[in-house]
Amino acid sequence: MSEKRRVVITGIGAVTPLGVGARRLHERWVAGVCAISDRAGRANEYDAAEHLSVKEARRLDRSAQLAVVASDEAVAEAGWEGEPPYDSFRVGCIVATGIGGIQTVEIGHDAFRERGWERISPLAIPMYMPNASAAAVSMRHGLRGETYGIVSACASGGNAIGAAARMIQYGDADAVLAGGTEASVTEFGFGCFDTMQALSPGGNSRPFDARRDGFVMGEGAAMLVLEEAEAAKARGATILGELAGYGSTADAHHLTAPEPTGRPASMAITLALKDAGIAPEGVSYVNAHGTSTQLNDAAETVALKLALGEHAYKIPVSSLKSSIGHLLGAAGAVEAVATLQALNDLVAPPTLGYEVPDPELDLDYVPNVARPLVNVNGGAPVGISNSFAFGGHNVTLVIKGAE
Amino acid sequence: MSTVTKEQVQDRVIEALASFGPDADSITPDKTFEELDIDSLDLVELAQIVEDDYGVVLKGEDMKELKTVGDAVELISSRAA
């Protein structure tokens, strides 16, 4: 097989509980800001009126709005200026979601229950379909290549970025706008997760801490502009980093519980590193899935040790979910954006709320305070970002910072 | 049910259309839906509002004939009378 085409990152955007903007996400997390209140992480600084026309806003579920706004930021950073710098049929778009447009479903269902099905909005389906965000981003930026949504619960965002990279590597696209979005912090959405006892009763997101007792729901979106390396260089783009590797496996074990030996998750990490051609010893930072549930954080710790061996003990492992909660289908994308910035700023952002070590969980989780990141390989720093999901989906992305 | 005037219908139609996006000042009877960027999905929503307010049922074939704001106001007021 011929040499793989390389995939570089030229733009990032994010709307999260830490604010509007990828930079804000990074800086506030590094500063130790926790954006969780009232048992959830809400994107309270996002105001549709600042970004969208009345018509755009009323035709997009909140989940699609967040994706569109994140995509605007990413495309602006990539310098696309109004239209993609490639044949539009060679630019794809993949936007993941775990849940889809649930706020629209709820409004439509209320109308149905109260006033009959004739009063359901004709916009209900195009707003709540899980591909609505991908469609909206494609229309927003005139992307006419392969475009679709991707669904694998809390691993969705990672899968979207991985699938986008493959699209470029295989030669089906020269660029792809990829990411994930979620806006399911509604009473109903909250109740659904709460009854399965997945949520922290006190709303405390403290990954890897012995007292961890469930995750905290969050909302937001992140989008990345991925381009084929040579094409990006040829157009003079600023290269922020590289999507160097992607690995994905399934537990085939249980609806919600992770496979306890950690082997399928570790295999995702191993496959991603192999895809990137990087040895475990070349990894400087792990952006953990770290949900703050008993089972995930234990299984992830085991998986990291299996995949990275002794090196797992030598590098920082931190969880963004300690700051913003669990963004479900957006998490993988938001965390990829956070990982890239951590690598480029050579800083290991902290796992907040970490006070009581769990004897079984003995890696370096960067408790509470950020610290300088040691680049172990001398070249562009390499990080991995894990996403694991209900349903047993495992994804690892290998991200390289700028040269 | 009290009689509805054409002016009342027109005000209500303009208010409804404005809620879909276009500036209220730009909505006049001679304007086409195309000019206002009002599409078939918007017109279904307009039909739902009209049925709620005036009991006038507008079917798909009725809507197809409508080109301008004035056309819609005419049709609705003639049926509401």
C-alpha cells in the first residue's frame, strides 16, 4: 500500500460551558475554572442572537446551533474566508451527536400531547434528525463532499474525527470539517441519565478520585478543520497540528458497563498508536475520557497501563470533564481541541476536584493545578485522547502538536 | 364567532411571517414569499397559526397557489368571513 496521506489540523472551534471559543476553553481549564453548577455544565455564555439570524436560530435545534457556531470559528481560523479553498465536492463534513435534537423532540411531543399531531411543527424532523448538525454545517460553509452524522454515544466525537481523517487519507476528500455536538441538558435528558444511576448525585465531577460517584452532564460542541497535509501547505495554511492516528474497537460486553479487563479499550489505544507509527514511549500527554464514574475511571486506568506499559506512570493524564462535565457526543471533539492546545502550549491541564486518591488508580492525574508539559520525544509533542461509550465503543485519537 | 376584517388578517399574517425571520417592515402585501425567503415549511407553520386563530383550514393544494403575502391574506379572509 502506498504511503498514507497525512491529515493536519488547520482550524478549531468550540462552544462549551467554559465559554464561546476554543481558546477560552483551554485557558479557563488551565486556570482551573470549573463550569459546573446545579448538577450540570451549561453553555451559558452562548447567545444565539450574537451568532445567528432569527431564521437560522429558529430552524436549528440548540445542538446544531452550537455546532454551526463552533464551525464558524474553526473555518475562520483556517482562513477559509467564505468558501472552502478546494473544489467543494472534495470537502466533507461529519458532525457527531450522542442524542440528537432532543429539545426539539420535547417541544414537538408537548405540542402533540396537548394539541394533537396536526400541531407538530413541520420543522420538527429536520431539526431533530441526528444528521441535522452535519447538514447545517455543510450548508453554512458550502461543503458538498461526503457529509453525514455519526453516532456512538460518548465516543461519537472521536469517531467523527477518525472517520474524517480516513476520508482524507483514502483520497475521497482534501478537507473535512469534523466534530461533535450535544445539547441534551433538559429535565427529561437529565432524568434519563439519573435513573440509570450514571450521574453524580451531588453534581461533583471528580475523575479518578476515590469519592467519584457518577458523571455530570454537559453541553457544547467542537469542530476541527482537517486538511490533507500537502494541500494545506500548498495553500499556505497555518498548521496547528496533525491528526496522526485513530483506533477504534468495541467491548462486546455490556450495554453500559465497560469491559473490566480494559483490553478492548487498550486495543483502541494500541491501534491508534500503530496507525500513527508512534511507540508508547513517544506519548507526552493523555487526555483521558475520565468520566468520574467508578467503572470508567478504573477500566481506563487499566487500559492505559496495558497499552502504554511503564510509560503510563511517567506522563500526565487529565480529564476535561472535571471542568465542564461530560459532553456526550461532543466530548471526543471538545477533548481533541483541548488536547491540541495543551500540546501546543506545553501545559498539562488539571483534573479538578481530585483530593482523595484511589489506591487502585495510581497514574499521574494532574490534581487540581496545571503544570508544564514535558515533551518526551523532542519533536512535535504527541498526545492521545480517549473516548469510551455506553454500548462499548472505544476510540483513541493520536494528536501531534505543531512542528 | 365575530367577523374578522381583512386588516386584522393581514396584521396577523405579517406578525406570523415576521416571527419566521424577515423584518416586519419588509413584509407588504405585494411581496412574494420567494422575496421574503419564506419556504414551504414556513407556509405550513402559517397554516397552523391561521387554523388556530380563524379556524380556516389551508391544505397543501391551497398553499401551492399562493405567491404573495396579499394572496394569502385574500384567501384566509375570504374563508374566515
